[in-house]
Amino acid sequence: MAEFDGEKSQEATPHRRQQARDEGHVAKSQDLASAAVLLLGLVGLWALGYGLVEYLAGYCKQQLGGAAWLSADVDFTVSQWYQTTMGLGRYLLPVLGLVFGAAVAAHFLQVGFLFLPDKLMPDITRLDPLQGFQRIFSLENVVRLVFGLLKIGLVAAIAWLCLYKERDKVLSLTLMSVPEIAVYLVEVLVWTSIKIAAALLVLAALDYGFQRWKFERDLRMTPQEMREEMKNLEGNPQVIARRRQVQRQLATQQIATAVPKADVIVTNPTELAVAIQYDPQTMAAPIVVAKGAGFMAQRIRQLGLQHGIPIVERKPLAQALYRDVDLNRPIPQDKYAAVAEVLAYVYQLKGKRIR
């Protein structure tokens, strides 16, 4: 039995999952976020980069062409800085915003909102050489090494295929003008980079799948851990049983004292029992002196029979009194009529008159 207790054969409980999340242990792939940022950044640069190139070309022509006009006064410097910043911001901010949004979305879709200020504090345990050695030769690092080599091979293969397809045009670059060569090279480089980024994104998705599998495997629990968690969350079963026994004894003692004072017991007929007392001289309204369900209801009926207290079956009234009226509290006004009818019936049996 001890051998099976050491196996992680149980699925992780919600409490264990939340505890791991609070400690920062979540399934995520850093490569997935990097690949998404790279891909969307390149796509944004391809879509919006034409305007940036035109601006830079015009800026260089303005700064380097014509007669010298540079002035060193403060107003001129501020004006030039403002114009340059606004011009670059017009084309760079959309691309940077797309990259930033991709980074945030990639992390948020993996782990959701996770705020862990404790992770900013230094961790002395990371200086332990034994733990560092174990991390270096762990399964996760071996998989990372394999993925790293695979990424290098994938990048090299895609770059070679893309350039191999363009070999004829590359050989004919001498027949093109300088602007045509620049445009062609930019197109080839950007499209090759986009294809590489797309391949890396697929590979990163596989890495995320591995991280998810490893996270679920590490999160599994042994039967002993399950029992310990149940004890911590709900308490020791023996203590709980003892507490319930004491509560039952106290309730039984309270019932044994209160039921003999009752004038009538309203039942449902076996599941519920409510003992009602009414003294017209001292009470403004009848009060519930005892109530119970199941075993306690049986005990109330037994005490009623022992002390000669009438037991009247009124299902809706018993349910309403058990649900809505606390012990030693008066009957609410909307139940006056039903309770008065029961008391009148009981007093008629005893030869009394209700006032």
C-alpha cells in the first residue's frame, strides 16, 4: 500500500492548482510569445514600412542635400527634434504598438492575469549548486536543447530554400539600378523572415503543448498528498466526527429540557418536528422552543409522547416553521392563523380555551 501511495496517480485538485498558480507555477512557453511578437512585428513592418522608408529617404535628402543650413541655437534644435520625433512616431508607433499588443496577448492567453510581486525578491535557494546542477540536466532543459537545435536547423533550412528559389534574380542584380536592388533585397529579406517567424510559431506551439503536459504531470498528486490536503482543508476526520458528536449531545440535552415545556409538536410527519410553546399570560406570541430534522425530529416526537404533548401533522406549517423561525423566537405574523388553528385544536382536546 505504501508503494502505491508514492505514485502520482491522482489528478490535481482545484486547491493545488490555485496554490501552484499563486506560487507562479503555470504552463507557459516563452518561445510562443517571442515567435508571436516576431511574426506580428514583421507583418506590421511589411504593411506599414513603406511610409517609414519614404520618410527616412526624404529626411536623409533634406539633411544631406543642398546648402548647409544647420543652426546651433536652442529654438532650431527643439524644432528639429520635434519634427523628427513626430515624423518617426507617425510610422513607428503603430508597429511598436502591434508588437507590444502581441507580447501582452501571447502571455495573457497562456496564463491569464497573474500578479506576483514576491518574484521580484531575491531567491537565495537559486544559488544552491546542487539544485542548479539538477536544473541543467532536467528533462525540461533536455527538451529545450532539442528544440533549440531544431529551431536552428529550421531557420537555416527555410532561409536556404527561400534564397535558392531567388537564385536567378540574385545573379541578375547587376542589371538593376541601386533603388531596384534595395527594394528587391528588402522584399526578399522581409518575406523570408515572415516565413521563418511562422515556422517558429508552429514550433513554439508544440513547445507550449509539451510545457502543458509537463505542468499537468508535475501537478499530479499521490494518494497520501490527497489525504493530507483533505485534512488541511476540512480538518482531521476524527476531530470532525467528535465535534459533531458533541454538537449532537448538546442539541439533545437542549431538546430534552425544552420539549416538556411545549404545548404542541408540529410534524412533517417524520422528517421534521417543531415544538411550540404559548403562555397567554407571559407571551405576546407563540415561540419555537425546539426543532429538528431526521434523528432530532424522532427524538422530539419521543419526548412529546413521553410527556403527553399533542403531536399534530401539518406538513406546510412544519416546513415553514423549521425553515423560517429560529429557536426561542416568536412565530411571525404571517403564521399566526395556522399556529392559532393548531393551538385551538390542542386546547379543545385538553378542554382549554385559547385567549
